[in-house]
Amino acid sequence: MRLPILLAAAATALVLAGAAVAEDYPAGERHLVATNPTAALRNDDHKPQVQVTVWYPAAGGSEETSLDLGPAGQPLFFVGASAPNAAFADDRRRPVILFAHGFGGSARMMGWFTTVLAQQGYVVIAVDNPGNNNFGKPTLPGAVLLWDLPGDLEAALEAAKADPVIGQHLDLRRLGVAGFATGGLTALEAGGARFDLARLREFCTAHPDDGVCKPQPEFPVTQAQAAEALATPELSADAARAGDDHAIRGVKAVFAMAPAFVQALDPASLNAMTTPVSIVLGDADPVASPHTNGGAAARAIPRAQLKALPGVGHYDFLASCSPQARARIAICQTEAPQGPTHVTALQTALVFFARVMGPP
């Protein structure tokens, strides 16, 4: 499912949400570097830096270049396109979506989602989590310090606010957050849920075969290795703050795709959430089991919306795999076609954000 079809679906979604006209812009792209002290624990080079990508509605005629991943002419993942450093479409302030990728992923891998939001009028501020992305060296702290991930989004937001070009286009009265997998966990924390490290350990002791309790293929870490790392002097002080409030002030809406590690969230904090939440997941997800993850969150959060997609697995929410990737890469060997999954996720997100925060 390529970009024109996704854009048509996005436009339809906005009309359904009540917008008089769904405008399509080129997607502009700019890059920033944010500072988050906990990133120094997670980055291989021990620098407190977070790489940030900002997508936004660009001026008509801006020249877009491919974001597809893989060798030139033989992409592995179809991502879409954006216009590097293009001018903004106009002087209007736009609603803002903070975006968090999944375990071992990247902002660019989720460009199929973020660039379409930009084309429909949102400024999307996405991060590449330190020590836990698909282009840098993975680290053990990057794999286990999951409660620090909302801080990456908050740091990225501060960097965007301070940027002389981007900052003047942000409508912070309309601030949403979205994420996939571990990024869905991040989005829930940003909306007010609290991490409970002891609860996750107890759950994984009782259910070692649950998908989130097993070593993840992107960077295999056992529960024993995680516990040992968190007990070290280097990480123990940070672990002691796992249950702190990591919510991002001003978030008005939370959209989570196949959220993972939900058993790490304090049920009382989920019960107390007042921020509107929408969750989309696949009912055939073996990595982030719907019953113990997205479904558990939806049952606990008052008035949360839940959409379960039949036959859809976990990696269906990544950028669309090329035929070459389907033949060579395990995560691309999915049962359901990815295109309809992407369209449904985009439609659901656009209708949800427009309903809660107003059309872009």
C-alpha cells in the first residue's frame, strides 16, 4: 500500500471527523538534537543527546525525496517521502503530535504514519531512543530503562519549541502523543500512566512465555540480565525513579498502536487516567499479546477506545515490506497484508485526534 492510497484514506478520515476540507501538503522534514540527562546512561557514547525528526506541512511545490529504507532501487521497506528543510506551508500554528517508535526501531521506520499526519496538517515530533534504535549501537541500559522514554519526547518538544523556525508553528494547546509497541507504552506514560518495575518482574516470573517477557529479537535481553543491570551502581539510582510521574504536561490525547509492556504499568494509574486514549492492535500479535497489553490497558483506562484488527500481527505496523524483504527478513513474513492495517491505523488516529483536539 503506497502513499497515494494512504493519503486518500487520510483525507476521508478527516472528512469523517468533521473537517470541511482535508488539505494535503507535502511533508517537510527537519532534524534537531535534544538533551535528556538519562540519555547519557543509554547512549553508547554516554552523551545526553537525543536525535529528533520533525515532520510538518510544507509549502506547495516542495520537492520530496524518498524515505524508503534499503539499497537504492531495491528498497526493503516502503516508507514514503519528505522534503528536507522545506519551508512551512504557511504561518499558522499547527497541532503537535509527539511520536515514539518501537523497541529497536526508529522514527524513520514509522514514517508511513508520521509523514501522512504531516501531510494532513500536524507537526509531528519524533525521536530515536538512545541505545534502542535500528541504526546505532544497542545498549543494555537502552533496552531496560523504559520509563525514561517519555523524557526523550519531552526533550524533543523543548528543542522544537526553542528552534527559531519550528517553534513559531507549534500550537501547544493541541498536543497529542502517539507510539507503536514500546512507543505505545511511552505514549501511555506521557498521558499519565506510571511505571511499576516490581509489577513487571512479578508478571514475567509468573508468565515467562509472554511475548514481552522473552528476549526481543531486535536486542535479546533476558529478565535475569535486566534485573542484574538495574542493580548495578550505574543504573540503580535511575531504577529507583521508575515509578515517578513521567507524564508530559499538556498532552490532550494518546494514540497507541500495539502497545507493549503494559503489565509494567500501575493499574491504579491507568484507572486514574483522564486523557482520552485510543488503542489499535492486531488480534494475532504474539509479541505484545492483546490480552495482556493493549486489551489490558483498554479495560483499565476509563472510556478508552479499542480497535482490534483480525489476523494482524505485531510487525504489520512497521513500514510496508518490499517483496525482497518478505523473502529475506523474518519480521516481514506476515500473514495479513500491511496496507489495510496502515490505512485503518491512520484513519483511526486522524479521526481520534481531530475529535479530541479539533481538525488540524
